[in-house]
Amino acid sequence: MNFLKVEVDMEKQNSLALALLVSLTSYVIMYGFELTHFTFSVDEDFYDNFYHTIELGRWGHAFLREFLLPEPYVAFFTMAISLIIVSIATSLAAIYLFNEKK
């Protein structure tokens, strides 16, 4: 099973970790108010709002509610998971775009 072994360059791993840390920190600073001050929106009107959100065309919200998050609404978790996913995407894009070609 030697063909499944992937060698990772430590320099690339360190730059990815640094990019992830910087992007997550900047997003937490930017969206800190939304993380700490929860307000209800249109999506929290119904207890079981899976079919309601699909009717409105909000597939991402319905996917999160069906597979990741329990009902009733968890205030902090949705914004936190969104910031983590966006930070990972931003750091991967930064590594891809600013990678020096050798």
C-alpha cells in the first residue's frame, strides 16, 4: 500500500496553517458582532422549517438543518461553521493563487 502514501512538504503545510490562522482571525474580527449578538431572522419562524426553506429556495439552510444542526435553532453554531468553512476556502485559494512555481 505504498502508493497511497502522500508526502507533504512542511513549507506548504506551514504556509497553509498560517493562511488558515490569518483568515480565521480576520473573519472573527470582521464578524465578531454577529457571533456574539444573535438576532432572529425569517428562517427561525417555524419549528420544523426544512420544507419551508426548500419552498423558499434556501437549499443551504435546509441542508444544514437536516444533516448538521438540530432544531430548535442553535444561535452561535451556524455562523461559526460558516466562518470556518470560508476560512478554509480562503486559505486554500490563497495558497493556490500565490504559490511560487518552481
